[in-house]
Amino acid sequence: MLIRILPCATQFIDHLDQALRRAPQAQRLTIKQRYFLAFVISAMILTQKLCWATMERRSLGQYTSAALWWMFYRSEIVWHLLLRISVLVIIDRYGLSEGNLLIDDTGRSRCKRTKKIGKTHKIREKKTSGYVNGQELVFLVLQTPLVTIPIDFRFYMPDPKMTEWRKKRDLLKKQGVPPKGRPPKPKPNSEYPTKQLLALDMIQAFQRHFPDINVTGILADALYGDAHFMDGASSVFSGTQVVSQLRWNQMVIYKNKEVNLKTYFDSYLGPGVKKTLVIRGGKEQKVTVLSARLKVKAHGQKRFIIALKYEGEDDYRYLAATDVSWRHDDIARLHTLRWLIEVFFEDWKLHEGWCNKALQQGIEGSERGVILSVLCDHMLLLHSEQSARLEHKQPRAGSLRLPLAVWSRSSELMRCWISSGQLWIQKILRSSSRS
């Protein structure tokens, strides 16, 4: 199929340009820049790639790869503002005033040798439980009662000295060398922030740029369940609820004794209470729940700990919340929303170009490529048919609104969701070609 600029892409870029002109920085997009952005976004939706050569072939040479490369790298597009302004356009369009912030990281594998692609390193591959060379990103997503919006992202790169130290430490551990005989841990390097610091930076930036949004809760997985992140994220919004997960062997203080979470909930509280938890979309899910307010040793303060097990699962997962005044049902219900970021990852990786093929060089090329792919998602959120569905409380095509139980337990429904998203995009392409 030949690439044609979609009318919805042109309208979307025009909205961005108008919003940029009204911004305090008073930036603007030139005619060539607007045309370039509209074409590339249309091409990414059509080809599901960010590849200049593919775009040149599909346009029958009307747009050369050299010209597209030049606009991408050399044209003075205000890339650092595009994503923020796009979020503002969506917030204004739907009149959003409150929501929850979801945080998670994801990886994209690359080839073994990537000298020119920015911030590549060894990452863990979930499918094979092995390691591949690739890139890792930390995403911030805003979940609202109406729509779920990707807000910001950061590329993660581990400190090479820290990586080397861990290798030596693990090797010496296997050899039976005591801690005194192992090399000391290197000091943190500000040039290589951790994923927790990257997440905190995005949360602080969100508070500065979107002060009118009331954040009810901040949700993250077990990687972000340390005291520095949870307390720091909560303080950004003056004590908002932060919910994360703790490992089963996390030590807590009970009657002046140290005991791990699994032992505490198994030995001191007995069998859990069976409940029906109402989760997103009004879906009812049977769960087994235990809860207690305990002092977490590593955090140095009390947390609301919830042991939660869904029907059909064997082991509990342990949720930790900063605000101990909440009810455990409300915390458990809030935590179910975290899985919506996983649904966004599925959508983003399958349909929005950057994860399928994006070989732009340097960290600058990678960041701009991700911005373009996220703008594709924003454009589809603002499409007239999509807006009509959302405003009438109907599920989004390729919906980000389905409940946790659907996504985590039914691969068949996941395939149906992916198919519906593809059919909806094809419908947009057919309608634009007729027009």
C-alpha cells in the first residue's frame, strides 16, 4: 500500500502547532516541519516501522530517505516540547482533571553489535529467561477514568563500573570469599541514574508541567518498592498514595522480632479471607486477602502490607502502600489499574513503529523515534471515531480500558484485542483513501 498522509494526522499536527504557539515558550512549526511530521506519523501507522528506506519505497520516491533523515536530525523541530504539548491537547480535549500515574520499564532487543545505537546494553529477555543486547526504557503513563495516556519516558543505561563490580562480587561469592575480601561497592554515578531515579524525575516533571491534574495514586511494580522511591514519589504530591510490591522475603518487624512477609502471613494470620473484588470496568474477581500495618525493616517505617491472591493462583503477592489510612480493599482495587501500562506496551510494540524497526543512530535518534511513536498513539486517541467511543463510555478500539482479569488471564481475548486494533487502523486507512 502506498503511503498517503492521513487527514487525521494533518489535523493532529495542526492542533500541536496551535498549542505550541499558545505555550509560554511561543514556539511554532514551519510548513515543512508540519508536513514531515504528518507524513512520518502516517507512514509509521501504515508500515508499522520507522525506516526511511521503507518510506521512500512506499512513496514511490516522492520522499527520499536522505530528505527524511535530514528533517529528522537537522531540522530545528522542538522535540522536547512536542510530547508535552500533545499531552496537553488530549487533556484539554477530554477535560481531564484527575488520574493515577503508572510506572514500568520495558526492553527492546537489538542485534549483537550496536555501535551506533544509543544506550544499548545486556538486558533480560522474558521469553527465554536469557540475556540479549538491547535498549531499556522507563515509561510514565497517566490513567484516567476516560482514557490512558503515555506521558513521558527515559532511556536507562546501567553504570559499567557497577555492572563489573556485581560480576566480581558474584564470582567471589561462589568461591566462598567472605564480604571483607570482596571489593567495595562503587559510589553511585550521576551520569547513570537508576530506574527509580529516572521514574522520580518523570514524576517531578509531571507535577511541574501539569499542576492542574489531581494525582490520586502512583503505581509501580516490585522494582520500585524501595523506601527512597516510595517516599520521594509520595512527597512530590504532598502525601499521595504510592502502591508497589515487596518480595516474599522482605523483613518486617513484629513484636520486636524480625520475620519475612511469607512467614508472617502464613504463621500469624492463618488462612486468608475470600472476597469479591470489584476491579476496573465493574468486573468482579474472586480473591483471597490478608492485610496488616507493619514496619518494613529496609524502609525504616510502617507500611500497609496486603497479601493478595487471585482465584487460580498458588502464591500471594505482597502489596505495600505508603498511606496507611486507606482501606485494604481500596488499595487492592487501585493496584489492579497498574496492569493498564502492560496493555499500553503491547499496543505500542505491535502497532506504533519504533519497536518493529527503528535504526536511528545515537541517543538523540532513539529518543526522537520514541517521541514519534508515542505521538502516533496520541493521534489515534484524538481520532473522531475514537473520541466518540470514549465520550459515550464505550471501550476503545484496541482498548486500554479492559479490566485486569481479562488481560492477565485470557490470551484469546488479548488476541481479539490486537485484531480489533488492527482492523480499526485499517478502517481509518480505507476511509482516508476514499476521501
